[in-house]
Amino acid sequence: MQAPQPYAQAPAAPHAGPAPGAGYVSPLPASPTHLGHALASEWTKIRSVRSTIWTLGVMAVLVLGIGALVATAVSTNESIGATPPLFFGFFGMLLGILCVLPLGVLVVSSEYGTGMIRTTLTACPARGRVLAAKALVFFGLTFVVTTVVTGLVAIMDNALLGDLSRAEVTGAEWLKSTVGVSLYVSFLGLLALAVGSLIRHSAGAITIMIGVVLLPFVLSMFMLTDSLSDLRNFLLGYSIPNQITVMYGSKFPFVDGGPSGWEPLWIVMGIAALALGGAYAAMRQRDV
């Protein structure tokens, strides 16, 4: 009898896995992320929280309501002299700013308070993109709402007080009292957003911003000696209330010096840019 032959194994099939050095390839379709995705995420956040509705809603009510009350009260006079009729929108806007600043702070600090910033930075590790998306969404929303409100107040003031003023309202004054003021308020809100990112504490950042708006003006009221006159004039001239007055085409009568024309807007733009740069540098250095 012939001895049995050993069983011959078939040659092993070649390995069908990825080539050496190739990474994991997901079977699901994926596209690279970009700034548009971060903008969509931040827009969903800012329009789905109640703080946005409350702050911007109260701001609109204050600016429109106080603007209507002031214009109605002033319209009982026989004349307002050379005061521009659009100037009286200042009183409502000064209080409206105090509503925009908390919203700018909360856009960033609320995520640090709840811990959601970890989820945000895990989904989008590019921290500059996250900060840019927050700033763009907040600025766009604030600018649109403020422009609508200031435009309505300007139309109302001109209708009630235009015949009482010797000053002729030009197109440049209309632009500065509506679009210019809205840009100023929106950049001031961006400054609050940057402070909120640096401080990461809502109450502390809001307190700092209220101090920035009111403290120089209040301190100057107590500098009554002649030796402090230069410092007093500087604080009064560059205080936020006086800068808003300049944007409305006027100036406090007791202020000597300070910016004029569109200079307040350039000042707040530069300060907001520096603060946002500092906020970005801080975000890159921190773990969260």
C-alpha cells in the first residue's frame, strides 16, 4: 500500500488592509471643517438662549421708549436752538449699552460657567476659529438690531423736533447717528466679549465693563481742583458717554477737548481689536 501524502495547504491570500503608513479611513463620507460650520454652531447657540432675547429686547425697549419720551417732552419747547434733532437719541442709547455689554460677556463666559466650552473646543480644536465665530455672530446680530432701533429713533426725533432746530440734518449726520452709533455699540460689545473670554467669569467681566463705561465720567465729577483740571478734561472727553454724544453730532458743554467726528469709532475699534488679540493668545495658552 502507498503511504498517505500530507495535506497541502493553499497559499495564503494577500492582506487586503491599507498600505503601510496609511491612516484610518472612515467609511462614512466626511468633508473638512471650516469657519462656516463654526458660525452655524454659534448662531444656533446665540438664538436659542433666553439671555439674547432678554438683553436685546430690553435694549430695544429702552432706546425706543426713552427716545420717544425725551422727544415728546422737548417738542413742547418753542425752539431747541442749534442742537441737532438726532442728538436726543443719546439718552436711550446710553442705557441701551448697559444691556449689550452683558450679552457680549455671556456669549463666552456662560460656556465656561456650564463647562460646555470643553465640548465646543473638542468639536472644534481650532480656538481662533471658535473665537472668531463667536465675535462675528455676536457683532452681526447686535449691529442689525441696533441699526434698526437707532434708525426708528432718528426718524421719530427728526419728525418731532426737526422744525424746532436751526441745525440742518445732513446725510452724513444721519449716517453717523444710525450706522455709526450702531457700529460703536457693537464694537463696545466685542470689547465685552473679549473681557469675558479673558476673565471667564460672568459677574466679574460685567462689572469691569460697567466700570469702563461709567467710572471715568463719575471720577471726573469729583476732580474740582485746578491741579486736576487736565486729568478731569481728559477723563470727560474720552469717557464713553461723551464719545456717544460725539457720535450723535454734539458734545457735553462742560467738556474741553476729547475726540470729534468719527474718532470715537476708531478708538473703540482699536481697543476691541487689541482685547480680542489678547483673548486669542490667552485661549491658546490655556488647557480649556
